Amino acid sequence: MSRNESTDDSPWLTPSQESAWRAYMGLSLQMTFEMNRQLTEDHGLSLADYSVLVALADSPDGRRRVTDLAAEIGWERSRASHHLARMSARGLTDRTVSTTDARATDAVITEAGRAALDASAAGHVDVVRRLFFDGLAPEEVSTLESILTRLRDHIRTNGTLPQPQ
């Protein structure tokens, strides 16, 4: 049976699923490239740096347990820990004993990290708006939000990363 003849019990995606998946993957890779390029060229931050800074800035007191930070941004804990070490060396974050569990480590956004986030946010938002949202009609945004939220929650429930706290 060819991929184009897939059925519900087939190991292949249906033609419609394959088309949707390829469109998503292309969009995801291209948006990641564009956001990373803009942040790197304009502010010396990677998209990974920006993701960490946003998650920390959105947290109470600008801190999160490293495990929870990793789950929130969809990384393994070891990747988050290694990336935080590089960001700490640049003065963007600190790591300290957790305020809620002395056995755990908290990641903390520094003043330099907040300044870098503040300086880069407007340019990042411009790229997202121009390349992503300007391609949608206003009435499509709420539908897209609903679909993406449902898919994110499905992955969080059924995937292998720990649930964000």
C-alpha cells in the first residue's frame, strides 16, 4: 500500500494529514529561523535565550525551578541546565538554591537579562506580527489560538516531558 492509499490503521498519514504536517513543519522551521536571525543580529540573543528570559520574566520574582522552566519551554532538564550555564556566564541569568525546595535549583533572571529582554521585545514582536499574524485575517486568530492551545495541551498530557508547574 502506498502512502497515498493510507487508511486509519495504516502507518502512513492520510494525504490531508501529510499536507497539514508538512505545512506546519515548514512554518515552524522558517519562523524559528527568522526569529533567531532577528534576535541574534539585532540583540546578540538566540531564540533559546529569549524563550528562557520570557519564561523567567513571567514567573513570580523572576525565578523558576530549572525542572519547571524546562517543562514550560519544552526542553529536557539537562538542556535547560546547560543553556542556563551559558546564559549565566553572560550575566543574563543566575542559578541559586530553590526557595521552595533546598534540593532543587532555581533559575533567576538578572537585571541584565531583564534589560536584554526589554531591549529585544519590540523587534521580536514586529517579526512575529509581520511574518505570522499579518498572514491571517483577524477572525482567524481566535480559531488558530483555540487549535494551537488544544494541541499544546494534548502534547503536554500525552508527551514524555514533565507537565509544567
